[in-house]
Amino acid sequence: MKLSDILTPLREEIDEDDAVREKTLPLGRKAVRKCSESIKMTHRGEFDKARTLISEAHKIIVEATKELSDSDFMIRSKSLDVANQELAEAVNLLSLMENGTFTNPTEYNIPSRPYLNGLADTIGELRRASLDLLRHDSDVEKAEVLLGFMEEILEELQTFDFPNALVPDLRRKCDVGRGLVERTRGDLTRAVGQSKLVKKLDNVGERLGD
């Protein structure tokens, strides 16, 4: 048998894989953009818009997953992991900010590894939200609640003490999350101290006024 005869079906197989890749990569990027927009809407308190964007992102990921089923190679490539990770981050930020609850990955069929990494990234978004509260509303109590969520996420994720080969990037994200939690705790401690000082000064002012 000629070498060209041997290689022809292999080339055709890879061509088919490439065709699937060209279809799914743009879908994955589109889903990521939807999730990013959803996170922005959540920070603005526009929860209905955030939920709509999440729904749109999920539909795109479902569509891309169906496309991947035409290629065994692309299924194994985990090309939609980033999109699923962003989805996990967006849905948990929304549910925590709106209802104070976490979102189960089964609700959006998010695979385990992307869900864990997306949950880890939620720590950073919760820090952003807590700092916004301190800067704009001086709502220390709500910021403390968000810090509690950050601490809970970090504590639970640290129990996944597996090699990086099994849970890629999670350990690094936990290290980053630990620093974010510590800095947020410090910011809140200072904010609480300032709030108490302001109240004392107000009381002194009232007494002097009397």
C-alpha cells in the first residue's frame, strides 16, 4: 500500500476535527463575552439582565457541545472549559449577590473542573463587590457577608488537595484567593474602625451641642 493511501484517511479525520474546531471556538468566545457582561450587570445590581445573559451564554455552550460531539479529538481537548469556567463564576456571583446562595453545577451542566475554577474566580468578584459597598454605600454589614462567602469558598476549595494534573490550576487560584481574602479582611477591619470613630465623634458633637 502506498504511503499516500495510508495518510489520506488520517488527513480527512484531522480535516473534520479542524472543521469542528472552527465552529466551536467562536461559540466559546461568544459565551465568555456573555458571562463577562453578566458579571458587570450583577455588580450594577441589574440582576434580571445578568440572568438573561447567563441564559444566553448557557445556550451557546450547549450548542457548541453538540458540535463537539462530531469529533472525539475535540471532546477530549476540553476547548469549552474556559467558557464553562466563566459561566460558573457568573452564576455564582449572581446567586450570591441576589439571594446569598450558591449555584449547583448540575443546574447548567457545568463539568466539575471548570466549576471549581470558576468558583475560585468568584472570590475576586466578591472582593470587588465588597469594596464597592465600602466606597459608595459604606454598607459594612453587607460587605462582611460577602467576605464570609469568600472565606467559605476558599475553605471548601482547599479541601480539594489533589495534584494539578487532576484539578488543573485550582491550587494556584486558591493561593490567589487566600491573598484576596486577607486583603479584604484588612479593608473591612479598617472600615469598621473608621465607622466606630465617626460614631464616637458624632456623639461628642451632640454632647457639645447640648
